[in-house]
Amino acid sequence: MAEITLSQARAVVDAAARRSQELGTLMDIAVVDTGGNLKAFVREDGAWLGSIDISIKKARTARFFNMESGEIGKLSQPGGPLYNIEVTNDGLVSFPGGIPLRNSDGAIVGAVGVSGSTVENDHDVADAGTRGLS
Amino acid sequence: MAEITLSQARAVVDAAARRSQELGTLMDIAVVDTGGNLKAFVREDGAWLGSIDISIKKARTARFFNMESGEIGKLSQPGGPLYNIEVTNDGLVSFPGGIPLRNSDGAIVGAVGVSGSTVENDHDVADAGTRGLS
Amino acid sequence: MAEITLSQARAVVDAAARRSQELGTLMDIAVVDTGGNLKAFVREDGAWLGSIDISIKKARTARFFNMESGEIGKLSQPGGPLYNIEVTNDGLVSFPGGIPLRNSDGAIVGAVGVSGSTVENDHDVADAGTRGLS
Amino acid sequence: MAEITLSQARAVVDAAARRSQELGTLMDIAVVDTGGNLKAFVREDGAWLGSIDISIKKARTARFFNMESGEIGKLSQPGGPLYNIEVTNDGLVSFPGGIPLRNSDGAIVGAVGVSGSTVENDHDVADAGTRGLS
């Protein structure tokens, strides 16, 4: 199994942080490995304290189901097939900002989670992070 | 970074308690510091036991995102961008009653959370608490 | 059942805080009611963050068993009859600093817990708190 | 109150990681701020998964009591004054590897926690991390 290295995780974090600075946002950025376990994390100065947990949970959610965290949210609404799935796994986050990380072979090697602004910005910064993976 | 003192936290609690008495409500009142850690707490005689945790979580929520707790609730409804964010951070409270505390320089030094009546009264009492900060 | 009032809880906290200042210590001081639920709490400026939880757990421990928290510790040592009881009740504290509060009739109306210095000082300050109960 | 910056936290992590490589160890390295909240984290390739939580808890323990985590362990043994304190605060770690971080003025700005090898190596690497703080 391919597994993310710390060097790769740092590259993801740095790419995300650069995008955050371009956008003028203050972000919490987390990377987890294929086991869903934390690999790297940074909180930009002034970023929300509440986003520590959310960024990590977004990354875990993305890896737990191998899809973007926001995809879960489409299925977890009232009346939907995965209603309230968020209470499982010690808490999932089902809105955008969590994205699986794939290596050059297309294999999932982990996931990145970003929180600290609107969900659009969170997703944008996480997406920039994925492109930092070499 | 400015940090709330116990003298200030007591002033917030006392201002909130006076407003609670004016309204004839029975409130739990909590103050947290910039790290989201409890600084002062009182439960008025007869106030709900269930509001101990809620008042503390409201204060933490307000500090975790530097906004009033009720603002989160506008975004966390079904179909909203932060749906079910409440399951993160060991439990957030997204209805009114949590307000950041700012010193005379406008710097956030903590937050107050109030629970025990309607959310309108909870917010009213918390707001009175913020004005107790000198 | 007699129950501690907020006025009484504040008197306990204030008596404990005065003693803490006499000793030159920085304390977290918690009061719980007969149900073991938090009634009042203060953290002196500069007091340990880790003592927030410990002071509350000391008070709860004292009320849960109607004895000083340190009494539990005599029974919970390796080979003792209550070995590792500390892992129950979401965490008990079995060293000194938690004392039941009794009214003038001798009825238990709650408990006080103090943490922030040596266990001798913690107990001393908690004991001063019990004498604040009128 | 002084607060650690991300630039400082990264310098601490990097100094610790360099020392880990000198020792030939595989470490988890965490930095928390003055509120005990996570600021930066890295897990070296091959480092123990179980050390993610331990490194974070070591850092939190060091900040919660403003002392090295191993100092707590000297007091928390059977028969000691703080026996089983580890069950408080959602879990403390009372063996070496957590050290408060002080700025050039001597003010505590957070703490570093390291886990992944012997406690002697963990402490050594954490200590190297503290010297990375500029």
C-alpha cells in the first residue's frame, strides 16, 4: 500500500498555506494518512480554535469514505439515506474542506482537511493542498 | 495577546446575574478565557442543571469562532453550509447565548455563555454580561 | 433535602480565595451541589489550566462518597480495596483538596474542590472554604 | 500574555526533528499554545501511531501545570501525593517528553510534546525543540 510520507504531507500543508495567504484567510490545515491518523497539522496565527478539530475531522471523513467531505453532506440531510451520520466515528464533518490525497498512480495515500473560513474557501485551500502532493 | 482577569470575569458574571434578576429568569453563567478554558461560573438557585454544560459550551463556541453562538446556528441548519457542525469540538452550541468578550481596545479576551431560559433571554443576559467588562 | 444556595457557594469560594491569597498560591476553586453538579467556579489569575478539571473532580469525588477526596486515596492504592477507582465516574480525584460542605445542622449540602498547589495547600484552602459556609 | 506564533512552532518542530534524526529515532512531535490548543504537529515516517495522542497529551500536560511532564510522574506514583492524576483532563501523560516553551523574556508561550522512543530520547528531542524557539 502506498502511504503518504512526512515530506509529502509537509508539501500539502505548505501548498495549502500559500493558497490561504493568497486568499487572505486564516486556516487550520490537517493531513491524515491511509489509516486516518494525523500526519501533520498547522494552525495559522489567528485562525479559529474551533477549526483545529474540524480540520482534522474533515481529513478523517474524506479518508474514511474516500470522497470529499462535502459529498457526505449531500446524503446526510433530513430524509436522506445517511441522515445524521455525523454522530458516528467520534464525529464526522460533512461539509466541504476535506479531500482525499492521491499519488501520481492515483492511489489514495491519505487526506487533507482545511477549516477557518467559508466552506468555499476551505475547499479551495484544501484543493490547493492536494496539488502540493508530488 | 490580552487575557481576561478574574476581576473582569466576575464583573461579567455579576452584570449578567443582575440582568437575569431583572428579567426574573434563572440562569447558568459561564466565562471562558482566550484559550476556551473556564474562568468563572455560577448557577443561580433553581436554574436548570442541563444548562451548566450548555452555558459553558456556548461560551466556548463563541470563542472558538470569535462570533456569537447564534451566528453558527444560521449556517448549521439542514441544507446549510455548516450542517451538523455541532458534533465537533466535543459539542458546540449553535443557538444564541454565547458572545465574545472584548476589552476596551477591541481585543477578544474570552467569551460569556448563558443558558436557562428562552434563547432571547439567554442572549439578553449574555449581552448584559459583555457590558460588565471594564 | 437541604441544598446549597448560590449565596453560600459564593461565600465558600470567597473564603477559599482569601486563604489562597494568604498562602500566596494560585488556585482553581469549585463548588458542587448535592447532586454533584457545578454550582460556582473561579480560576485565580495565573492558576494552572490543568486544575480546572481537577478542582471540579475533587468536589464531585467528595460529594459522591460524602468524604474528603484524600480518604479515597487511602483505599485506592495498589493492593487496596478500591484499587483504581479513579477511572470510574468519568474520573475521580483521590488526593486531598475535596471536602464535603455541611450546613449548620450538619447536613451535607454539596462539596468544595481546590487545586493549584501542593495537596497540603489545596486541602488548607478547601478547608478554609468550608468555614465560609454560613 | 505572549503567545507562540506558527513560525516559532515550526522552528520548535524542526529543531526537534533534527535531533530525532541525529538519534536515529522516529518521533511524533506536537506543539500547543498557552491555552493548551494544538498549534503544529508532525509524525515522522514510521513513528508509532500510539504516539500521536501521547505527544499531544505530553505537550498539554506540560502547559497545564507549567512544568515538565515527567515532574508530574514523580508525584503520581502509588503512595504519592498525586496518585492517578493521569485520569483527569481527558488524560494526562506523566512521563518525560513534555516541556513548557518560554520566549526570550522567560514567559511561557506554549509547550512541546515528543513521543516515539524511550522516555530519555523523547525528553532529549523535546529539549532540543525548546532550543529551536527564537
